[in-house]
Amino acid sequence: MNSHTKHLLHCALLVVVIFVFEIFSGGIKIDENSFTVLDPWIEYGQMGAILLYLLRFLTFLTLPQVLFNFCGLIFYNAFPEKVVLKGSPLLAPFICIRVVTRGDFPDLVKTNVLRNMNTCLDTGLENFLIEVVTDKAVNLAHHRRIREIVVPKEYKTRTGALFKSRALQYCLEDNVNVLNDNDWIVHLDEETLLTENSVRGIINFVLDGKHPFGQGLITYANENVVNWLTTLADSFRVSDDMGKLRLQFKLFHKPLFSWKGSYVVTQVGAERQVSFDNGVDGSVAEDCFFAMRAFAQGFTFNFIEGEMYEKSPFTLLDFLQQRKRWLQGILLVVHSKMIPFKHKLLLGISVYSWVTMPLSTSNIVFAGLYPIPCPNLVDFVCAFIAAVNIYMYVFGVIKSFSLYRFGVVKFMACVLGAVCTIPVNVVIENIAVVWGLVGKKHKFYVVQKDVRVLETV
């Protein structure tokens, strides 16, 4: 089955899921019994009716990103063929693959550095260097393609940046940086694995050279799955990459909803101009702050073909801590006076749809206990939002898991399992919101990343 056929089948499935959900949820009314005839102002009182309508309309905060995900999944081929090089790797500009770590998982770093180096060589890339930037020495083997940078404990940036931002800024200092402004950096987390497809995509991106910043797809169900629940929950993130992220970069070439912190490709001169020295508030979600600053300075972005591999958090607590940090960091970005309002508008709407999630999800209960009449369009849009979000889990599994590797029965079980994780994910996200709002904001929690540590405990 070729990629175009797969894409058409995926589009058809998406439309069917939306249509069926609209019918069963009352978004599309097919009989008179579907209409609510009571008067909420009399039934629930003025204050009660106002609260119920406010809760219902909070759902619309998610509409912008839902529309971006829907359009991204429909307009662009969701199952592209293998990336084909558009030029010789020998002609590609110099590429530095930069990994930032605290140094807590040295064996993982050493293993992945070697794997990523071999992947680059297997793809034909010659003009590259792998840099590991660490707070604690990991003692990498000496190799002409590997450079280990230990950030001095006494190092401080001009604005007092912390955590990953501090390490990334240290690399840009004149006495540390060995790259030219026309060189490129591929930013990876310590657990991120390159694929030959992603390396070819990066080579095509830097050879094109039209945009100084780019990012691509990361999937989480590769090789050994450590935690099935968190991996299935992360299938939503895969769909988010293929939908919202891809549309904003391919159509608008702007990080309207920000981007991720790994699989980040930057041109050195542009990165130095934007800088990671963004103070304490820019240190919790440094990737988001950086993207918004680059956006405000007029830099352009593009989507990079080819996927990279990562693993989902190994425990539910790590999964929760990860979401909490993201929420807190993005809120600091949205509230920062350094980012103009017009550049963070969609990001702000997105994060506040997350902040109000405990209220908006209460509609699941209140809609049944206290029904209110709404215009047909409102009911249709609410059902559309829910249907697209449910399909995001389904598509994420289809994109991440191989039918040939798992077989039909296990593959369908994964699809069903992803849908079944939605309630658990909703509960975790709600806990993350409450914890994130009341907890300490300027903290950078690092999840467990080396499965071998779990195996030896």
C-alpha cells in the first residue's frame, strides 16, 4: 500500500470518527429528542445558568489548536515515503549534533552518542561533530568526532539563566564556541536517537538553507516499550507533531504554538542572535521561550521530514512531573514582558485551555446532570473538538506502531488501549494543572531516562 492510499484511508477514518461522534453526542441532531427544551434560567437560576454556559464555552479555548491539528493531518501526507536526499551529504555545511545533559546517566549518553554517530556515518554524512554539554563529566571516549564540554559550576549568564538554558548559553560563549555562523546545530535530549531518515531530512533542510530554524517528528514506541500506559498516552504528541507543528511550520513558517525541546535544528548565527540567556523565567521551558523570541525577531521556521526516536516517561509520577514543568514553563513564557503579545496570542490561548482543563472537563459530568440548550453550531463544534482529540490518540498509535512488527491483533489492541488511556491521561493532566499552579515554578525536574537503571534496581 503506497503512502497516498494510506493517507486517504486515514482521512476517511478521521471523517468517520468525527461523524459518528457528532451523531452519538448530539452535535448533529437527527430527532426531536436530541433537543434540550428546558429554560436554564428558570431551572438553575441566573447564577447557575451563567456558570454552566461559561463552563461550556471554555471548551472553545482548544479550538485553534484543534483546527491546526485537523488541517495538518488532512492537508499534508500523513504517511510520507522514505526521505530522499536532494543533494550530496558531502556538500552539506558543517553540522554539530549537540546533546545537553546533567550527567546523571553517563552510560546512556555514551551508548546514544555512538549510535547517533554511526547513524550519521551510515547515511553518508561526513562533515559533523557530536558535542555533549554536561554539568558533570561523563568521560566520553576520545574521538575526533566527539567533544565533551563540562559547564563550570561558577559559570553565570548575564541574566542569570538556569538549568538547560545556562548550559546551552555556555556553548555560545566566544571562548567555548568553535562553530561558524553558517554552521548548523541539531539539538537533542540525551535519550534522543537519530534515524537515517531524520539525518537525510536534516541534510535536505540545511542544504535548502531558506529557514534558520526547523523541527521534525519524534515517536515514542520504538524498540522496547518500558511503560505501555505513558507510551500510549504520548501517541497524542505524535499526532500533534504531524498536525499542528507541521502546519504552522510548512504553511506559516512561524512557531505560532511554540515547539519541542529536542529535534531542534538551528543555524549558529541565528541561535546566537536569539540567545538562551533569558533569565530565570526563560529557563523552565527554554525551548518555548527561545522559539517565541526568534518569532518576535522575525526568524522563519520549517518542518523537517524524517522521524527521531525517544521513550515516554518510565513511571506515571515522571509523566506527571514532566507535564507540570511544561505547564509552569509555558505560563512563564506567556506572562513574560520580553515576548510581544501578538507573537504569543495563540500560545496563550493554548496554555489557558490547559490551565482551565479541570473546569472544561467538568462538562462531562455537568452536561449530563444539568443539560442546557445551546445553538446547534455550539454543540457541533464541541463534539468536533472532542472527536478530533480522540482521533489524535488513534492516529498516534497508527503512526508509531508497526503493523508488521506487532501483528493485527496486538496492533488493534494498541489502538484500543490508546483510547482507553484517555481518561487516565485527563486525570493526570488535571492533577498537573493544579500542582503546577500551586507548586514552585522555577524548578526543572528531569525524568528517569536510562532503562538499564530500572533493570538493576
